[in-house]
Amino acid sequence: MPRLDGTGPSGQGPLTGRGMGPCGGGRGMGWGRGYGCGLGRRFYTKKEESEMLKDEAAALEEELKAVKERLAEINRPAAR
């Protein structure tokens, strides 16, 4: 993330790069979603961590919903 603002290399959000930056350890093996930066450097309260995990779960559920919708769209028989 060139500006270190969480927008990814093209401004398209996290998980859009190759993990080559500081959050990915510079080896292309980042965890995505910013886990490489921050979590190890700051101690979160249980309440803060709980809120972060709830937000992450909601984001993952939305992403899974979009994937399932796309799969259904792809697998739908073509109309003639």
C-alpha cells in the first residue's frame, strides 16, 4: 500500500496486491487485510479485538455471499 492507508496498490482495497509491502513482510506472503501490520505492534483489549473480529466476520460473510451468487449465475442454464 503505497500510502499505507489500507487502500491497496491500486486504491482497490486490501488483498489486491502481491503482499510485497511491509504488511506482507516483503516476501509476497502477507496475511492480507493488514494483519502483518499493527496487530503485532499494539495490544488490543478483548473488547477491541472482539469488535475487529465481528467486523472481519461480517466482511467475510458478504464476500462469501457474493461468491455464491456469482457461482449460481455462472451455473445457471443459458436462456434460449
